[in-house]
Amino acid sequence: MTTSQTVSRWQSVLPFWVSFLLIPLFWFTASAGGWWVLLVPFSTWWVFALLDRLTGLQLDNADPDTPETVLRWYILLTKAWVPVQFLTLYGLIWYATHTDHLSTLSKFGLFFGMGVISGTIGINYSHELMHQKERFERWLGDILLAMVLYSHFRSEHLLVHHRYVGTPRDPVTARYNEGFHRFYPRVLKQCLLSAFQAERDKLARKDLAWTDLSNPFWRYWLLQGAMLLLAFAIGGWSGLALFLVQAGVAIWQLELVNYVEHYGLTRKHLGEGKYEHVQPRHSWNASQKASNWLLINLQRHSDHHYKPNRRFPLLQHHSEDTAPQLPYGYPVMTIAAMIPPLWRRVMNPRVRAWRRQYYPEVTDWQPYNKSLNPVPRA
């Protein structure tokens, strides 16, 4: 186990700040134009896939009782990203709409890369922030989500996903043999509806209507509207279009990760709408070192669902005895998810092995495959 003293050393903290290196790279590609604009998505996907191969796995675990005072530089990381992403996004909108060396295709490529960053890093950091008790951190998480027009993700994630993961009530749990091309349109619709319903039901328990100002959807809509208006004010209709490109790409990146994280993993139905408690085995685990630096340990997802309030540097690696393991990190697995035959070839045997390991007594998996089991009781 890694001690608190080791966790606090700058050598341990520094690799997680690697995301900030992408900002000067972004401005270089914007000024260079042409095919250079594809360098940023190339870096996040292929370069980190190669770095994972070179650096291997990080199997050591930090002391989970490490105090927050020791984690101040890790906490600053997620907070500092918010103004950095904001200035980069709107600075690029101004630059792209006030220069003549970028073709329409180059602008699209540039904001495709921006969407990869705001989805891969921005939404991921918002995920870390939304789980914290400090109100300021949760507000920063809302700002990041508003920049990609996906504010309802906070409500859906905290009120629905964590509570009902691995059951028919959780839209984000990808079903066995469900290709991403089917998963993606399904979750876009279902997650928005389930998030709104969760907040509405929460207010109803207090005898309040959904229109009450305490409904966070009012804040979501206000922040998203402000982001859209700012994009238009800076870059006109072109600026607004470029903003929408990056938002669309960011949402796609998020849902690709969601697809990978729980594919085919379901909680056992105990009868009468009751399900077993969430365990590390209900999320895929990946401890590839380099991509976990970029993704602030998001790939240790098994532990995140087991202990949702644990900050990212303290997330634990779970061995094959307690959690299923992905063969590669997210940069590789999300690309594989876009190719359904390849995905099924890689992952379906692993899901079947997981079922044999943890649930040998279950003989009929059809209700789990088709999400036909009863909806869990509220």
C-alpha cells in the first residue's frame, strides 16, 4: 500500500496534470491549420494507447484513509481545469471565426478535437467534482457540463446510475450483445427522461412541483443558455455551430466510456424487484498507468461504484478475484466499441466468463440480456 506521505509527493501528483499539456498543443494545431488539427485526438487516443503499452499497469493502492489535506494538489487539478477549458473553448471560437487560414474542414477538425478534450477530460473532471460535498466543486462540475450541453448528466449519474447500476432501471448499463450504435440513441433519450423524472420525484417527496426553483434543471437550462449565447456573441452563427460540434463530440465520448464501463455486467435479481448490493464486480476495472493519468483513475471504475465518494487519487485497484478486468485501457476499448463485430469478439467471451465465475447458479440469462427483469423498487 502506498503511504499518505508518498501520495503527497510532487512526483506522485505531477503525472495527473498531463492533461494541461494538451492546451498549448491545441493552440499550435489551430495556428498551423490543415491536417495538424487532428493531432489532439490522435494524442489522446493513439499516443496514450502506446504509452499504456510502455508504462504497464499500476497495481499499487494508495492508503484510502489519506486525509484531504494531503490531496490539495490533486483537488486543485480538477478545479483549475474549469477556467482553462472555458478560456480555451471560447478563445478557439474567437480565433477560428476571425482568421482566414482555416478552411471549413479544418475548423470542423479543430472543434472535433476540442470535443474530444471537453468530453474525455472536461466531463470526466466534472464527474469527479459532482461527487464532492463542497458546493463550490459541484458548481464547477455544472459549469463543465454546461459547456457541452449535458447538464442533466449530474442528476442522472447521482440519482439514477449509482443507485440502479446493473438493473433495468439504469439506461447506462449496456446490455450484453448491444452494439454501441443501438446503445447510443437509446441512452440519449432515456438518460434525459430518467434524470428529469428523478429530480421531479425528489421534489414530489417534499410536496413540491417540478417547477419549483430548487429543481436543478432551471440551473442547467440557464447555464447552457448562457454558454450558447456567449458562443454566438463571440463568433456569430459560425461560432455557435463550432460550439455545437464540440458539444456533440464530447457527449459521444462520454457515452462511449459509459458503454465500456458496465457492458454486460448485471446485478443478480433476488426476486420481487430486489437486487443484490453493488459490488466491485459490477464494473469493468482497468489499471493501465498512462491512461489513468489522463483520466484521473476513472478506469478504476469498480472501486468508484463501490465507494462513490472516494477522491480519484485514492481509488483502489481490484484484482481479478473481485472485479472483471478490461484487456486494454479506455483509449483502445472506446475505439473497439465503435466496431461492433470486434467489440463482441473481444468482450462477449469475457462477459460469459464473468457469469461463470460469479453466478454459476444462474441458468437463464435471457431476462438479463434483454433487460426483462422487474424494475427495482424505489
